[in-house]
Amino acid sequence: MSREDGFDVADVATGHLDDPKVKALWRSLAPDQDRMSRALMLHVATLLASWRQGQRVTVTEAVPVWLDPDAELVAALVDARLLDRTGRIPPRSWRSWYGPAADRRDKLRVKWRRDNARRAELVRGTAAVPPHPSDRPSGPSVRPARPRARDVPSNGTNEAAAVAREVVASLRLAAKP
């Protein structure tokens, strides 16, 4: 398995600790907060190691060196369905979280390869790949608006503007009582 099969960052729901399976685990271990904390750490270690490896790993493979993989706690995790009978993240849960993340990454890799190949051809001057849609103008270029008659200064260069000003001035005079 290559390093590219796994992830450095895992997708984990922010409501993970409120999950019904976590609550079921607590009901089986209550009121022992220490055992609950250790059981959750075993689960999280398994979850994160699986994401890092890009495949479901066992709790014994994932357990940190400072934590004992207590068989009773692993059994409680299995009973709560946070781990399957092999001590791994359940397949359905794994597919629903890891699958979409892997699909997103695969689609990005295809795009990166295509874009990098296009860039390489452009650098070599052999661009056989059609330009990316974002490289083309989105429509006709914007032209500055033509100046209106009243915007042109009366310096004798625009006769129409001068005539228009005279007409407006005469209408103003005619309108006065």
C-alpha cells in the first residue's frame, strides 16, 4: 500500500461523542469514566489509524504504545457496534465516511494530472489540449460608454453639444414668466 492510499486528516463528525453507539458504550461501562475514556481512546485510535493507512486496521494494530488494548474494553466497543468482531471500524461506517473522501481525492488527482499535462504542453509550446474554459474571455470585451453630449466640454470641438446647450438655454428662457 502506498502512502497515497491514506489521509493525514480524517473526516470525523463533530457530534461523534453524542452518537447513539457512544451512548450505548457508556451505558455498558457506567459509571466508570476512566474505562469509558480508555474505550473511546481505543476507538479513536482505530479510526485515525485506519484513515492514515487507507484501510480498516485492527484495534491492536492501532493502539498507542501508552495504552493497553484491554480485551474487556474492546468487547464493549464490539457490543456497542463501534468496532466489528475483528476489532476494526465496521465496514458500513467505513464506506460511508472514507469512501466519499477517497472519491473526492481521486477526482482531484485526475484534474491535477490533466491540468499539469496541459501546463507542461504550454511550456513546451505544443499545447494540443484545448484551453481550459476559464482561460477564455467570458463574453465580448467591455467597451467604455460613448460620451453623452452634456459630458463633452463646450470648447468648440463638438457642435452638436453646443447646439443642444443653446436649445436647452432658450427653452429655459421661454419657460420663465
